[in-house]
Amino acid sequence: MIKAANYYANQGFSVIPIGDNKRAIFPWTEFQSKIMDAATMKAQFTNTRSNNIAIIGGAVSGGLEIIDVDLKYDVSGTLWNRLKAELGDLMELLYVVRTKSGGYHLYYRSEEIEGNQKLAMRHATKEELKETPHAKEIVLIETRGEGGYVLAPPSEGYTKEKDFKINVITLEQRESILSICRSFNEVVKEVRQQVITDTANFQLTPWDDYNNKCDVVALLEKHGWTWIERKGERDYLKRPGKTDSHISADYHQGLGLFKVFSTSTEFETGKGYKPFAIYTILEHGSNFSNAAKQLSQDGFGEQKNRISSNIKRDFLKKKEEGLDNKNIAAYLSQKHNLDVTKTEDLIKDIESGNGESILTFWNVNDKGIVTIDRSKFLSFLSMSGGFYIYYYDNKLNYKLVRVEDGFVSETNMEQIKKFLNSYIDSLPSNFDGTNPSKLREIIYKGADAYFNKGLFEFMQNIKLNFLKHTKTAAFYPFKNGVVRITKNKKELIKYGDLGVHVWKDQVIDFNIDIEQDIDFEYVQYTKFIDKVCNGDTERIAYAISLIGYLLHTYKDPTKSFAVILAEETEDEAQGGGAGKGIFFKAIGKLINLVSIDGKNFKLDKSFAFQRVELSTQLIIIEDCRKNLDFEGFYSKITEGVTVEKKNKDELYIDYNNAPKFGFTTNYTINYSGGHGKRRVKVIEFGSFFNHKNSPLDFFGNTLFNDWDQDEWNRFYNFMIESVQIYLETGIPVIENSDSINRKNVKLNFGEDFLAYYDDIIRDKWFEFGSEYISFCNINDLDKKDYSQMRFKKGLNMTSDIFGIKLETRRNRQNNNKHEFKILS
């Protein structure tokens, strides 16, 4: 690979080494703007893991842009041949590489390129959606430009189709090539018609009538477009003005949608335009309302026919009663005095339009009065919107949730109203005896009746089987699947194979590659952990195990403790800026955490945990004030959490589902008692990072915000590795540092007592009463300010904290007085 790297670099291309899974082995951001020097190239490309090579696109490689044609997702099996045919002579300008998966990379240079772009996509199949619900669109053709790279020969499986030569093409040629690639796009977002004109008076609106009658090709030709050819249901056209492109757009007769491939028109690429939208843009400056009025004046549309509304309503009623279309036609023809054949045609029109696909939650009587059917309304919200009641405990406490494709989110009245508004907007202008504006007005007037807790308690309930961590396994939902981790194995499982529900806000917005060969030495976050632990291998191992513990959200009753991030410095006033916030921020990239300001936090304060939800997995009390009442957290750590929210019911989350706890502080948290020790794991942060040397100063970027995809993948893999280490080895025992112990003594017994304990002569017997008086006199303390009992407790606890033996006795030779000795 080193030979190929030198060759490409000499040709003016920036290259980086790649492992076995298409991922960069080393951080590569800097090589997006400069070519690697010879020494770095030798070090990186002779590494044993450098099995492949990649070329970086963009200005650093002389304006390089690569088109990636991914044929493994081509369900037609003809994409490549069709693309070559459309490109024609332009293919001769492109350097072509066959990829390992059977696709192709098309290389060229141009004086103007952009970042990575998706040029052609298709909708995911039912099977693909079942496996990965987030992947609703599959990319077929995309570019790699600024900020992107592609693997290149002699990487395994990558072969050049002809001799290596990358041409510089003109801007017109680049536009033609990209336009042709966009012509294979099947994912089109239709431009919504924004019409203000009242629709209530129309049986058939002017714009719908125009959509049915318009000769789109003639309309476009009128405005300078050129018809090229027809293939199947598509008419291909060329834009007005000078262009070398063979085609610039197509109109799909079956879908009734016009889409453009060129960026040099008044239409947006990737959008679909109905004839009315085309007419509006070309002849009315995108003013849909004016366009609708003009069409009405031109005779388009049909005025409302009352009997048609009645026919639709009667049809739906009989359909709900279970009658088939033949019997419904007989009924309608008799009631409305219609010819049977004509009635059968009307039924076909209703069904082909929206009669069967639209759910109704209202009734219309013979006088045309519309009323909301509350039973149908609740059923509609569940069937069409996915809204349900979820009982989350055995005490019949519930939450309103929305379930979509197996993903669950907490919801509320406002979101239900938003969904309902959107649904009403989607209704035809005249359907089942009403129209959107009329229906919306009825809903608004009766809002108090239709949107109240009492009614929603009758909503359909749903049993949810949530994805949960177990004692021996952890699960992390990413966009492309769920990572399952045990102490011996990690694997990526497709959502369709799990058969469980997932909280939507727990899904990590990243496509992870767990097969990437990673040297954790080069992961930026591991460098951060190394620095905050002062390079101490024992402390680093401890920190990694705590990361694993916090990320493993299973609640083991034998391991009920909080994680406290403290600082090494004994001078608490000098603390801060050590990176404690970054530590927990990293945890929050994989699980749901809620951070609470500890400066003003009070456990007995109402709504203290109001931001906590059922899906919350970790609560962080940040920057805890001095003398925090840690004892008050005992029950929350070992039992469960009660959440009060303003104007909402109290929420109790039991131990098994409750979040874990973490704390950060510049001071010392008082956990000296036996109960406290069993409930905490403390890690001290070194002073490498401070107010004068921030992570930004050290790394040259802000962690998380400036990372590329490869750095993110390395980070996530490191965190997963931490979980695996924790599952295998647990949390190692590590003694508290001297600074923690000293701060703990100062917190409980004062700085004067710590100084006294430091100076006391070891291995010598002291009479307790006289030493207590001497201690008070030396430090000018009144007995009521510092009791004898506190002094005695200080001797015992301080010795225990420092692991020093304290002996006591009754000395008969000294009038049976109480004496103590601190051993060296």
C-alpha cells in the first residue's frame, strides 16, 4: 500500500490508510486540507492494519469528485447499463473503478465541486423496512466530494476499468453528468398545493380538474422546455437555455409528477410537481391562490353536487355494515333513483379516490349536520395515529404514548392536536358530508370535550415489551440496528429480528460499524481519559469500568451505587475545568441522561426531578454545592425515583426501571458513613485540564462537535468496549487517594482537626479528656462549638478513612481514664 500511496500523492491526491471495513484507521480530518507528508505516510501505510487505501475528494485532491453507483441495492438489476446508456459519450471522460460490492466509482476533476450529495434513491422494500425501520430511503447513486473519500485500487476487491487518468471536466459537463444520475431518483417529495380559495363550493376543485386535464408537455414547451422522448410512462425534457445535458427533467404520466435533475431551473431538484404546481410557478409566480382563481374563471372545476356527498356518506355506512359493493350499488340506486351501472361507476370512483383509505371519526345526519363520534375518535387516534395508553406499573399509573413502527415516544394533548390538524389538512375538499375547514371548526368549538383527561382514559391501552439491558447483556439502538453486547461477544442485530419496542428518544442517530479494526490509542476520547487519569493505568482501568457500569442500565440490587467525579486538588477553590462534564456528556451519547444543576438543587424542593421521563437512564447532579445531603439520595439510589411535574400527575419509577445517579463536584461529598461507602464509586480527575488548558487547547477541536464519521465510530466502539470490559470484570477495587481522604476529613471534622491529626505523635498513649481540652484551647474553640463526642468520632472515622489503626484502653494506673493511641 505504501507504493500506491506514494503514487497517488505524486499525482496530487490526498490519501489515507483504511482497515478491513472501509473505515480510516487513524484520524484523517487534517488530510482533508493537506496531503500527508512522507514521514507520516510511511508510518501510517506500513502499519500492519493498513490493508486498503482511500482517496479523499475535494480541493485537496485538485477538485476531485467521485460518483458512487451502489448496485447492491439495485432491485432492477439494470441500473448500471441504463446509466451508461444515458451518459453516452460522457463515459469517456470518467475514470471508472469496479468496487468490491460490484458497484462502480466514477472519478473526475472540476473547478467547482460540493460536499457529498445523494443523487438517486429508491423507497425501501417491506422486507428492508422490517429489518431497519429508519431506512425508509435507499441510496443508489451519490457523490463523494469535499469531506468524503472512497476506497481505491489496489484495495481488496477494487479494480480499475482502464488506465489511471482523471480528467478535468467543464462545469457544463459536470452538470450533465449529475443531471443524468438524478434522473434515476425514485424518491420524490411532492410540492404541496397551497390554496386559499374556499373549497366548500366545489365538488371537483379547479386545481384537481386541471391536474386531470393538463397537457404538461405542452405547458412546459410553451415556456421554453424541449420534449426529447418518451420511455414507458415518462416524458423526458430539456430545460430552456444553453446546456450540454441530454435531459433535464421528466414527467411521469402515471404518477402525474414532474421532477427536474438540473439545478439551473426555477424548480427544485428532488421535488415532485403536479400540473397545477407547474402552472402556478410558470404563469403565476408561485402564487397558488391567484392560479386557482384564474383556473376557476377559465372553467376548470365542478360546483358542489349535494347528492354526491350523500352517496359517499351512504356508501361508507353500508361498507361499515359489511355489505359488498354489488349490494351497496343496488341500495344506492334505489335510494337515489340512479341507474345501477352509473352507481357502480360512482362506487369505483369513491374507492379509487379516498373512500376506503380515509378513516372517519364523525357522523353526518340526513340534514347534513356533522357531529364527532367520540368512540370513533379514540379508535381513529390509535389506528391511524398510533396513540395509546401505556400502563407502566402495577398500580395502574399510565402515560399517553405514540407507537410508530415499534418506536415509542411519550406524547401529550398538544401532539395529538398537531397530528389531528395535519390529518384534517390531508382530507379532500369535500368528503363524507364535510370539508377540512368545517371539520376543524367543529373540533375547535368542542376542544374541551374532545381533549380532556377523562375522555382519553378510555383510549385503547397497549402492552409494550421494551428493549432492556439484562444482567449479562447490554443493548444500544443505533439507526442501522441494535448492538448487543455480552462479555464474550458483540453483534449488530436488525430491528426486525428483535420483536421488541424501543423508546424513540433512545435511538442513537448514527450508523455504527462494529467490525472496524480500531487501535484505541488513536481514539480522541481515550486520550482524554488518559489525561484526566494522569496516565495511571490502574485509574484508567477504573474509569473505563465506571463508563461500562453507567452505560449498562441494568439495575443489579447488589451494585446499587452512584458515581462521583471529584478532583485531585486538595484546595477546593482551585477546582473546575478538569473535564468532568465531558465524561458524562460522552455517556449521554449512548443513553438518555438528564443533567440537573447541583448549585441550587434541593431534594425536598417540588419538581426537583421534573425533567426525568420514563426513558431516562441516568441522572447527573452537576457542580454539587458544598455539604450536599448525599444521605438523602440513598433511597433514590437503592429503591426508586418519584417525579413531580407541574400540572401533571406524580410519576413513580420503580427500582428496576429507575435511572442510575452520577455527581460532579469541586468539593467533597459527605459519604463517610458505612451506608455511604457502599453506595458510591469515586474517581478523581487530575489537573491536566484546567481553566488555562482546556480540551480545546489540547486537541485543537471541541470533543464531539468537530468529529468526522470515523472519529464518531471509533468513539462508539470504545464505549462499547468499555461495557464489554465491565460485563467481564466488573469494577476493580481502588483505594481513595490521599486528597479525597483529606477532603473528607475536613468536610466532616474541620481543617483544624485534620491539622491536629497530622501532627499527633504516633504510637503514644494520650488521655482522651485532656487531649480534647488541648485541641479546643489550641484552636480557640468553645466546648459547645466542638463537642467531646465529635472529637472522639473524628479520631475513629479519620483513622478508618486513612486505614490507620486506632487503639483505646482504660488505664487503671491513671484513675481508669480513657486513653487512645494512633499507630504508625
